[in-house]
Amino acid sequence: MCELYSGTEAALFEIKTRSIRLDGHVTSIRLEAVFWQILNQIAEEANLKLSTFLTRVYHERLDATGDISNFSSLLRVACTTYLNNQQRIALKSALTEAM
């Protein structure tokens, strides 16, 4: 069973850094190659450039919460939402997990 996960091609989890411009400031984002691939796919399906898509996600999150403490993590979670047929994954509470 674990071979499905452990046998992943090393290129998929290689860290890639990309620079993007948000509000006139250049910032670097470090993600595994597979997440960049998924983000590109999401952007293409929305008929957006990747940079436009990332900027929209950034601004929508900032407008909703007033803060983005870890944009890279937000992007990884966005990818899991996409892979889960656009359904957000809810964390189980500690009490539920103990059962």
C-alpha cells in the first residue's frame, strides 16, 4: 500500500522556487514541482496566466481574513481542494480522530 506513496518520482517532490509580483513587490514562492504543475493546470482551466491566478488567490484571502501568514501552504491546500473535485477538506477534530 505505501509503495503508491513512497514510489513517487523524485522530480515531483523537488522544490522549485518561483518569483512573482504581488502589489508591485517581488516575492519568492517555494513549492514542490507537483504543486506548480497543479497550479498551472488550475490557472489554464480558468483561462488565466499563473501569475494572475496567484494574485487573485492572494487578494481574495487577504480580503477575507486580513492576513496571509503562509501563502505557500495556502497554495498547497488550494491544490488539495482542486484534486478533491473542488471540495474543501475539513480537519477532523481531535475527539473524532481518537474514536
